[in-house]
Amino acid sequence: KELLTQIGEVMQQRVVLRLLEELPEEKKEEFGKILEENQDNMEPIEAFLKENISDLENIILDEIGKYKQEAKQFLEQAMGGQEEKGKKNGNVYKE
């Protein structure tokens, strides 16, 4: 469960950073204030983002897709390293 929490936090951080990149410069300070004032209430934050970022849903989906692809590549590399170790030791790993 801890791993899932960490994955969720990483994805959330990535999405927020990407949204900050997309947010018009003149709106960033206002967004910061909304975040501070509404830490426990997502509705004003979501409303602000929907109003100020035209492609919000696609940006979020794009970041999630990128994270999934990077995680998959990382796991494939990690497993590839274990497969090589197994071959040297006479073990065979199968998916």
C-alpha cells in the first residue's frame, strides 16, 4: 500500500509541475494563493485550472501516460538485469 501511495504522490507532483508550465504567467501567483487557501478542498483548485488551462484533461492524461511508460521501461531494465544474473547462475526467468 505504501508503494501505491508513493506512486500517486509522484504522479500528482508531475501533473502539478506540468500544469504550472501550461498556466499563463499572470495566473501563477493567483494559483499559488488558491492552493494555500484550499489545501483540503479540491473544488476551487479544479475550477481555477479548468478555467485557465484549455486542454486540462489531455494534459493530465498525457502526464499519466508518460509516467506509466517510464515506469514500464524502468521495470523492464531492472528485470533485464535480473535475467542476465539468472542466466549466469544457471537460473531461467520467465514472464
